[in-house]
Amino acid sequence: MRLTQFEIVYLVGTVLWTIYDIKGHLSESTIKLAEEMTDQCSNELHNYYVYELKLSNYAARLTKLNQLVPIIEDGIRSKKELTLMSKVFDIFEIDFNDDDEFINISKWLSIADGFNETYQFPLTIGALDGKHLEIEKPPRTGSAFYNYKGYYSIVMLAIVDHNCKFVLVDVGGAGRQSDSGLYSNSPIREFLESAEAQIPAPVPLLPPSLLPYHIIADGGFGLKEYILTPYTLNAADTPEKRHYNSRLSRARSTVERSFGQMVHRFKLLNGTLNFTRRRCTRFILAGVLLHNFLRERELEEDLEPPDVDLPTDEEYEARRRRAPMPNNAARIYRERFVEYFNMGN
């Protein structure tokens, strides 16, 4: 029996929310939540079989699928190690001696090669953006989580690669904060600005000038020496600057598509999360891991990811107005990239 991606996600959800062995140690609300989640998994699988696969009778396949659940549970009970569940599913084959699983110079260079090959935007080691996920208003927080879009949210800040896979994530920021404020207080910024990040040294992309490896982002994050952002609509007053904006926007779309694909895959994240902030964070992080797994399978099997809508230029422009002023070095670096993209024109 060859499992589809949806069936694998169903198995993961069913096993993770199975609580029969520990019911005596859980509150009634937790037990109720677990039962609701397993019911939701079953309902989603039913809809998948009926409306997507067009199966009029799927009883035999469902029986075989459910026979895997106790086998997996027995394996987990006997070892009580998360890595064993990964082996059973053949989902996360993690070798902790494999440098490719960790952020280092080789990883950054591989991502940069991918952005250059896919989007013709060199020296790019990731695309940065934030995703607002709607929540119920947390108690005793005032308007801290009320965002500029008009609802309460927590923010998932993320850097993604050229293949729409998440590289670095930080979940839990208050929706009222600006992009630049969220980033300034994020462990992602602390990591990228530390020696631990192992970002490659600048290279002579446009001799004799040395240009740095960088993150690309929308203007709301603010132009920095290692973050390239577009010119505002008013400042893009030459064809060269508009061409640069177009190239950056095309490459940066990978992060918006990553967010869109994740919430498309997991409908729970597309509505209002009516849970505690801690539980919301866990759901979102689980979505990140499963999205990366499914995206890897799509790449291996040459499958198309879900199609998603991207924000408009007007939405980006509204966020740019809240960005801090860049320093002179950052402006110079951006001008060098404008020059690079317009060579020969």
C-alpha cells in the first residue's frame, strides 16, 4: 500500500492525538480537545477520499490505513523515542552527523546558488517575511495583539529558501508590532548577526566592490547591510530602480508562497485559532515541520505545490511606511545591486 501525502499527515495526526494510555493524567478539557482533533482528522480524510480522490467506496483502504496506527503506537510505547516514530513513517531521516541538517556556510551557499539559478538574484541566502495568524484575544493583553489588518493575531516570522522550505522560524510575536519591531526583538536577528550564523564573506560580484550575502525582504523590515528591500513607489523614480524592484519582488515571492502553501495544506491555520498562545505556537510549528516534509516530497516527485494568492503592491507599501531609516552603507549596497541588475541595458 503506497500512502499519499494526505494519508501520511492523517497518520501523524491520529498518532499524536492518541491519549488512551494517559487519560487518567489529563484534564477533561485536554481529553475533549484530543477527541475533537482525532474526529477532525477522520473528517478531513473522508473529504479527501470523496471530493479529491472521487472514491465512492474507500472502506478497504481506510481499514488498511488504520491497521498501521496500533503498529506505530506499539513501536512508540516500546522505545518512547520520537526518532522511532520518524523511522516508522520514514518521514524525517535525520542524521545528526550530517552538516546539511544545520545552518552553516555550505547550507547558505547552497541556498544562494538556488536563488541565483531559480530567480537570477545572486548572493541571496533567504527571503524574510512575517505571517499573521488569527487568534482569539488573549486575556489581559489589551490591544497588544490587535494588528493593522483589524484582527487579533500572533506572528510567524520566517526565512525560507528558494524551494519554499522554511529555514529559520520564530513564532509568537504580538500582532500589533511592526515588521521591523518584530525582527529587532527576534532570535532570528540575534542569530544572523552573530558569528554562529557562519554567513559567507562578501564577494566581488561587481568588481572592485565587495557585495555581501543577504536576506531579501519587503520594505517593512527596513534596509540593512545584510537585508535588501525594494525602493518605495515614490523612490523608484528611474527605470533602473524599478527593474531592481521587479527582480527583488520575484525572488521574494518564495516566502509568501511558503506561507500560503502551509495554511492551504492545514485548514486549522487558515481560521481563528481558539487556543492558548502556547498551544497556538505548537500548532504552527507542527505545520512548519509537516510543510517542509511535504514540500521535500513534492520536489522529489516533481509535483506542483498548492497555488496561492500573493499580497498586492498596496499591501506592501502600507508596511514600508513603518520601516526605520537605513544607514548610508545599506543604501550604497542597494545601489550596487541596482547597477548590477542593469549592466548591459
